[in-house]
Amino acid sequence: MSILSATKRSRQTVLGYPVDIVDEPLALELIKSSWSARRRLQIITLNAEMVVAAQQDRELDRIIRHADLIIPDGAGVVWALKLTGHKVQRLAGIDLASATLSQAASCGSKVALIGAKAEVLEQAVVLLAKTHPGLNIVAYHHGYFSAADEEKVVSQVALAQPDLVLVAMGVPRQEYFIDRWQAAFSQCVVIGVGGSFDIWAGVSKRAPIVMRRLHLEWLYRMVSEPWRLKRIGSSLPNFGWQVVFESIFRGRGSETKAKNPDDKSV
Ligand code: UDP
């Protein structure tokens, strides 16, 4: 029996995509277990935008379906789960990543960061060391390397034998990257964390707490970063309609049937 199935985890689906009903403590427990067993744990932070993107991108679709742990990162995903009767709290990828860094600092686990602009990453490394005392960042590299340099970057990072690799290159670039280099990070916890390094470096801001509590972080991002308007503005209604359609026409309850969670490698 896998560690995940031995815990309180339940796997549901949103528009056919798997989502694990985990809160932060359970996710951290799974991460710690993976470190102890030196077992790979690939974490996807699923939101509505990603679901809609995956519906048009077979590669992203495959990667999401094969991830070890898929957390309910987006308010849309949480809403869709609630509509089908599943009690779930949103677990934002940036919050889990930050809590995982704290856990890494207390466990002495080694951390690698890949992504963002060089100066942003350097700033994030400095600030993370302050906000997470004891953090052992063994390798880091910015996210603007050429395809020809990719192998070299990965080898350098892998040589430092990290236990946790955070990749911040945006969706789906970071998911493709993580998937391509599975073998190099076969004993690591790997999380795609989008724009988290920019936030940790202080070059971009998260929505105020009150907006986060109201599940309006997406609105804040749309207003503060208007270039997102086109992408978010088209994918959210698309997602919303599909979820409503599914809940009306397929009824309640959408347990994963196609994949047996016990088959997961964790
Ligand atoms: N980025 C990168 N390499 C690239 C393109 C982007 O490292 O080739 C970084 C970018 O600097 C930023 C992050 O990826 O730090 C993307 O953040 P965003 O908030 O757009 O992520 P998403 O919305 O996809 O989660």
C-alpha cells in the first residue's frame, strides 16, 4: 500500500483531472515521507487556467494525470469540488512551497531553486535565507537558459543532490521541464511554483489577505498584471461553464475511476 493511500488522502476529479484532497499538514507529511524514503514526489498546483490549458495540450494533460500529488491551488478548482459535494480548502502552491521550505530548514533537507530572472532569483535567495532560518540552498539557476544549455543547468543542480527542487518558470514551461528531467531529480520533491520567486524577491505582490480569503486572488492578478487579462479572462468562464454543465448533466460525485491512486509511486 502506498504512503498516500495509507493516509487520509482522497483523490477526486475536476473536469476529469485528478485533484488530491489534502491540506497543508497532510501535504507536508507526504513530503517528509518522500524525503525519508528518498522517493520522488512531483507536485502539481492545479487551477482553472491550467485545466483549460491541459484540455488543449496533450503533453500538459499527460503530465498532470501522472503527477504524484495534485493540490487544489485555485479557487475555481475548489469551487468545482464543492459543487460535487467534496469538502475542501484551497491550498495555494506558494503557501505550500513556503511551508515546505520551512520544513526543509528544520529537517536539514537540501534545496534547489530554478527559474525567474537572474537578479530576481538572487534577491529571492537572500530573502528566503532570512525568512527561513537554517535553509540550505545548495543550488540555484535562473530560468532563462537556452535549450542547448538545459542539460548543463540540470547537471549542475543535480550534482548538489537537492531533496527539494522548486521550479518557477510559469505554466506549462515548468511542467515540461520537470517532466523532461524526471530521471535527474528521481529522489527529490519537485514543485512547479509559477511566479513565487518574484513574490519572495519582492518584485511582485500577492493579493491582500482579504482578497485571498474571498477567493479573489485571480481578480487581483488580472487587475495588477493586465497582460494576464486575455488568458485568465477566457479560461475562467470556459472552466466555469464546463463545471456547471458537468454538474448538471453528470450528477454528483466524480471519483477517479480511470486511475487507481494506489498505483502511485509514492
Ligand atoms: N520565467 C522563466 N523562464 C522563462 C519564462 C518565465 O524563468 O523562460 C519565469 C518568470 O521570470 C517568472 C515565472 O517564470 O518568474 C512565471 O511567473 P508567472 O506568474 O507568469 O507564472 P504562472 O502564472 O504561469 O504560474
